[in-house]
Amino acid sequence: MKITDVRAVQPACPSPPDWRTSMGQILVALDTDAGLTGHGVGGGGKAGVHVVRTVLRDTLLGRDPERIGELWEVMYAATLAFGRKGLAVMALSGADLALWDLRGKAERRPVAELLGGSVERPIPTYHTAWDEILPECVGQYRAFKLHIGEGLARDRVEAVAGAVERARAAVGRDCPLMIDAWMKWDVATTLQIAWRLAPLKVGWIEEPLSPDDLAGYADLRDQCPIPIAGGEHEFTSLGFAPLIAERLHQILQPDVCWCGGLTDLISIYRLARVAGLRVCPHRGAEVWGLHALAALDPDPLAESGRPWMTWVTGQPPIHDGFIRLTGEPGFGAGIDESCLQTL
Ligand SMILES: [Mg+2]
């Protein structure tokens, strides 16, 4: 089998009016002389599309898509001068996922089975809510995460505590509850908030600091009474290696559509397993990550997907807080190919 075309587009969708629109998710399609097309989702918006249509296209055309590990290394090397982290790796991730989708379609098996897992495994899910947890969501998921919003700058400790108290009251005493600060705090603020929240049984604090503040994360590892999660904005197993070696995050959250695709998510799982750390992939309930959770994760918890990704169908439903893969080959995603006709 040979790759005959490499296509990419940023499909229009009702994403939030911030970077997720301008630099949002892209679709990558790899066509082959066997008549099969593999699909993957990456990131980086139109800049990511440009990376795929130029450097990655030059790299992949005419190659055997079965040699995924080799092609990952070639793509990484081809983008090294301007890549390593950020949107070039987000673009590479989409191409890597398309290669895995092709392998599954060629073998007529779901990706989870290629990884040694089973599509029958029910996976518990958690829901990410912005600012408040709506009553109609309670009972539909096994756990919840509260995304702490922008409007909490004044008297931040008490404002966060109030929001988490309301969330705890909404979900009940025993339901796991986590919070996400999305890189907006510093060490002192995080510690103040963590000690204030200690009675509320918060499962983790996610990304309290900039991903580059490794010294700050070391302070939190040593002093914070609540486990620290992060990695949604880290890239490749090379980027995760120091986080894991120093145990700077207790829960690792690679995003398979950004971190280097499934190939590097597998490497991150391997590193985490050796270190005894938990992996809880960002947006893990979306089909692109769900196969890895089903196959590789000893204690899976899948984060709810993003509702604005309307151009991907085939997403399995969540029942009673659990999600289960279908037996469709590859990732089992349905793609509206008409969005690729607008090139
Ligand atoms: Mg997050």
C-alpha cells in the first residue's frame, strides 16, 4: 500500500470565539492506492493545515503507511527546525492518527484491538463544566470537573472556594470532583486555594501554572495537599519525560490530537506505567483517544468530548456514565468528506 494523497482542512464548526476557532482542530486525510482513506484530527487551524499540505505531504507521499513508527520519526525530523512543540506537532498528530485509522481499516479491526484491547470494555466518563455544574448533567457521568472561569480575579481564593462549594453541592458528597485552572495561577495562589479546598474532596487541580514553570510544579509536588494534573499543553513523549521523571504531575493528560498522535500517546502511557503515574487523556471520550484508554489504561477515566466538533460523527454515546467503543474498523469515526471538497 502506498500513500497517494495527503489532504487537510479546518472544517467550519461552532467552536468558542477564541483560539479554538482561529487555531482549532483540523482534519487530515491520507488516501492510498488500495482505495482506503485514513482520517485523523490534529490542531493548529490554518497554520496546521499548511504544515500538513507542505512539509508533511512531501514526507508522506509515496510511502508505505504501514510503517507508522518510521513515518512518525520522519515527520518529526522534517518539522524539527520549527516544531518540537505546539502547532507543528498538533498537525503531525492528525497525520499519525490517520495512519492508525488506515491500519485499522486495512485489517478491518478497531484500533483498540490493534493495541491488544477490547471494544467491549465499558469506560467511566467525567464531564467538564465551565463555571457551574448544571443539575441536568448530574447522574449522567461518573465524575465532574469544574473549569474555573476568568471572572474570579478579585478575592480569588474565596471566589474559587465558593464555586467549588456550589459544584460539590450539585454533584453530591461522594461523586469525584476535580477543578481546572487552565494555567492562570501561581504557586502561592494554588497553595492557598488547595488548603482552602481540602475539606471539599477535590480529586485534582489541573494546570494551575504555566507548562513551562517546572520549578513551580516541583514546589507544588512537595507542598500541595491536592494532586496536580497537567500535560494537555505538553508535546511528545520527549516533553512528558521530565514531567514523569520528576513526578511534577500526579495525573498526566496528553491530548492525542495534539501531543504527537497515538504513536506518542503509547510512549507516554509506557513511561507513566513505569513511574506508577496515572494517565487521563484530555478529551479522552472522543474516538481518537478512546481506543488507547480501552486498550492501555489500567484505570481509565474518559473526559467528555467537545460538542462543537460537529464534523466528526460515529462518536459512541455515554450511558449511565459509561462509554463503550463500537466495533467499527479504525477509529470508527464518520467524517463528512464534503468539507474536504472545499480545498
Ligand atoms: Mg484542562
